[in-house]
Amino acid sequence: MVKVIASSLRKGNVVEQDGNLHIILTAENVHPGKGNSVTNVNMRRMSDGVKVIGRWRTVEMVEKADVDEREYQFLYNDGEGYHFMEPTTYEQLAVQEDVIGDQKIFLQDGMKVFMKTFEGNAVAIELPARVTLEITETEPVVKGQTASSSFKTAILSNGAKTMVPPHIGVGTRVVVMTEDGSYVERAKD
């Protein structure tokens, strides 16, 4: 355990509070016009999975656990969870769906991710910022709409929905952000 200042806490950190270890889900520093700045965090108690809200003054010291962060490769998903392999040791790790969260829709076979583990258990996962997917369903392309700033709904090959420019049609490969599923650009391949 290491003592760190509360304002430095981020998603995926493991902290000790009241004798229990917690994984941080969200952290936000609030600076009111008057009074002390505070750090508000939503976290999950690792022993039983209960969600807890924490609040510290930004200058307070908090006990932070040392987590191992390594690159893993996604293999497959089954009833036991999502399976990843560490590429140098070939050690496999099964991760529960609640650790991956909403990002699970963007997992692809062989995708390299960064996984934070604590005592052999996965506590947080970081996917690549962007993925390339194919559009399977959208409204037809309308001529003369290339300069328009409007967007239309499209369904991607993984089942996710995103908003794309009107000149993009079915079968086009596009790049989307894994954080929120937003359209970035047409794929260059």
C-alpha cells in the first residue's frame, strides 16, 4: 500500500477504506466557488461487489494498493466469463462481465487490451481507443448529401449503433471510439 493524494485517484485504481479494498469506477475532482475542493469517487468493494461512494478533500492522503498492469489478448467468451491470455507466459485469465462493463460489445478475437490485476484477479480493463467495424444496416445513401452536417443511425457488425454521415452506406468499414461508440472516420483499408 502507498499513500497518495486524493485528487490523483483515477478509474481502475484500488484503494483501501475501512479495512476493505475497493476498485474505483469513476473519480471526479469538484472545485466549488467557496470552501474546500473535494474528490468524489464511485467504487466497488472487492470482497462482495457492493458499490460504495467515497468523498475526500483533494489534499487528503488515501491508501492505494499496488496493481499489476499488463497487456493481454482476448480469446473468447463463454459461461465462465471473458477469457484473456498473457502473451509472454501464456497464462489465461477469466474475467467477469461486470469488470468489462459496456465495453464488452467492442471486444474482438485476438484484440490486445491492458488489464489491471490485483492478487491474480482482474479489476479493470482498458480497450484500444478505436476499433474498425463494418456497417451492416443504415438508411440508403442520398445523392447530394455529402456536404450536409446531419448524421444518420447505423448498426455496426458487432450490433452497436452509431451516428454516421449521410454519404456512408452498408458494407463500409468505419472507425469508432470504444469509450462511447461514436463515429471517427471511414476506415483507410
